[in-house]
Amino acid sequence: MLFLSGACSSLDKAGSSVKGAVEPYRMEIVQGNVVSREQIAALPKGASRGQVVAVLGTPLLTSVFHADRWVYTFSLTRQGKPSQLRHVTVFFKNDQVERIDADELPSESEFAGTLRTTVQLPVAKAMEASAEALSKFPLPAAAPPAAPLPPARSSYPPLEP
């Protein structure tokens, strides 16, 4: 038992020296409906439920107990970037928009800018080979000519007896 606890502590020390050198990949997770300032501005007070769906899309949350409220939620989680979480709640009265409560929303261009990622690729080395290096790889032998095909039939049997 003493041996095992000592092994764990040595592994822990080894991990701390390498910590940060290798990080696991965490994939980008996008959930919900992206709602921008332009979409909210295009939605006038008194708009119908159909108009709201046309502008904002299908709500992420609807409730039987709160039929007069639709909730649009969006979250974006990316490695190395702060998570984005936004909520928009549309309140209806007599099936028309009464009011909209929303977090601080980005414009469409601001949101698109947060999605762009720049990848720094290493500069490719010029590929050059000397004649001496190429002589190590002989050219393949030419393939033999293909055999001719048999002649095609010029007559076919009748279709009916």
C-alpha cells in the first residue's frame, strides 16, 4: 500500500512539470438560437407569434404553464475563449408581442467576428531534390500494352420466338 501511494505522488509531480504543455482538445459547442440586435429591432411591439418565429426562429423554451412567454437561449463554448451565454425572453399578450427582455446582444457583424479563428500555419519549406537524391528512386518501368478486345457481335438473337 505504501508503494502505491508513493507511485501516485511521483506521477502527480511528473504531471505538474508538464502541465500546460499539452492540453486536451475541447470541441466547440454551440447550442440554441443566435439572436442579434438587428433581429430584435426588426420585431415591433404588437407582432404576431408567426412574425416572431419568422424573425427569431423557433423558441428554445416554451411552457404550458407560461404560454405567454417564449425564451430564446444561446450558448457558445470554445477552447481558450470565454463562454458566451445570452437570453432573450419574448412576452405575449393576446398573441401579440407585449415586451422583449434581452441580455446585451451583439450585432450580426460583431457575432460573426467572434466566430472567426485565425490559424497560424508554419511556413512550408521549399521542396528541392538534387539529381543525386533523385537517382535513389528509379522511374517505374513502362506497362506492357493491353491485349486487344475480342470483336463485337454484329448480330443479336431475336427478342421473340
